[in-house]
Amino acid sequence: MSALTPRWAHLRAVLFDLDGTLIDSAEDLARAANAMREARDLPPLPLAQYRPHGGSGARGMLGQAFATAPGQAGYEELAHEFLDLYEGLMYDGTRPFAGVEAELTGLQSAGLAWGIVTNKAERFALPLTRALRLDAPAVVGGDTTAHRKPHPAPLLEAARRLGVAPEACLYVGDDERDVIAGRAAGMATAVAAWGYLGAQADHRQWGADAELAAPGDLLKLLGLA
């Protein structure tokens, strides 16, 4: 293993959120929501309106498209429609963020394991990561365990699959729930500040151990670049 900085000498694995951290999927999510609006003779909304909510999946997109939320009448039917539409176009414009491939190669070259922990259901996360060649040894989706983030269970499951103690992991994500989940799992956390972050969110208040402005900053943080 390449030498890490003293602060990170204990590190053996890096876990990542998916949407807004490793991949830019906002365009395809927005297209699915706009297709639903157009089917109801409503004008499409701009990508810029959807983008901050990309990390919230159906909940975020439907909140913008139809001002609805889980628990409200008709939401579940809209969510099923949205997910079926999204499944058919989720490969169209989604790509890894610039620098992600080099970031992952650098981690592997340094002897660090890596994995993905996302609230995206396995139905979408597993084929999408395969299609984008994000061949993580561990991919934990939103329905892999009995709980979703911000519960720590998915992160702990990823660490178990990698055979790494939670305290030897760093979790990188673009939402406050990622920081909450990482801390609850006993992991160090870093904010992917290039991600969706959430509307009007102040990620500096989340209490993460580090802030990364771009994917390449991770290797710099760890002393690998």
C-alpha cells in the first residue's frame, strides 16, 4: 500500500455515495419527471430546477414536478410511474463525473478497497454501475438492508462485504444524510462539494471531516497525489 498521510494512515477503504458523488444522473432523472409533466399537458421544467434534488431520486423529482411528497394522496402511484420511466432512460445521459475514474484508479493503486453505498434501489444501482464500469467490489443499494441512509446499516454492510472495520473506512457523499450515516457507522466522512448538495444546503455545517471540491481532491487529501 502507498504511504498515506499520518492523519489517514489507518484508512483501508473508501466508500462512496452514487448520484451526485460518483455519477451525474440529474439529466436523466429530470427527463423522467418532465415526461410525466408532458403527458399531463404541463410544460417541462428546467434542469437547473431539478438538479439540486438529484440525490433524492423520485421524492426530489416529484416534489419539483408536482409539488407532492411521500404520504400525500396519489404520491405512490406517481412514484411507480416515475421509476418505470426512469428505468428506461437512466443510461442515456448519466456519466461519471470528470476525474472519478482517475480517483478510483488511484485508490486501487494505493491498495485501498472501495465500495458504493446508495439509497438507489438495487433494481437501478446494480445495472447502472455495471454499465458505467464502476466495478466496485461492494455495491449496497437502498433496499439491500432493512434500512436506508441516514441509518448506518448500509455502510456497515459495505464494510462487512469488503472485510474492513468501519473505523478504517472513509465515506464520501454529497448529502447531509451521508455525513450522518457515516458518523453513526463510526467512519470518517467527506463532502463531495461538486454534487447536488440539496437546495440552499450549507454543507459546511454538516460536521464532515473533510470537504472535497473535485474528485481529484480525494487523492490529495489522503496524500496519494
